[in-house]
Amino acid sequence: MENRVHDGIYQTETVNIPVQLLSVTDRDGRITPLWFRLETEEHEIKNFRIEDIISRGEKNYVGIREKQFVCRIRQGEMCRTLEMRYNTATQKWRIFQFL
């Protein structure tokens, strides 16, 4: 958990960060994340717009069902690719890892 956010840029690759996320759901139940926000260790709120969804899928690990989204965001001047997961039982979003 240390050094996850430094000057608004993530330094480590494997993370498990809970986020607030805004998404839309179409009439068939397909979820599309639009943007998210999180609190840094300095207690700043950072907003990130999801520019592109590269892939989506489902994971089932030890009975825990999650929807998986590989997304591209802009972080300052650079683009980052990350994997986000939505737990269908708890209805919570998290950044699983940076790719």
C-alpha cells in the first residue's frame, strides 16, 4: 500500500484500490464504466475518465464472481492501462492492477 500514489501518479503495478465509479447499463444488462474517482494517501480526490474499454469478461475465483474490465485512462500526459473489477455480490468496484 505504500507509495501507491505519488504526485497523482501510481508507482506500483499490482494494486487493490477501492474506487467510486460511474457507469451506464444498457437494457441488456451490459455495464460500461465511464469514470472513477479515488482518494490518494494525501487525502486528495482524483478523478479519471475512462477513455477506452479494451476488453471485458468475468472471473470466478473461489466462488467470488467479478466482472473484469481492461480500460485505458489518461493520467496527466500519459495513458495507462488498468484492470478494474466489479464484485457482483458486494457491488463494489476496485482497481485490480495496472498493466
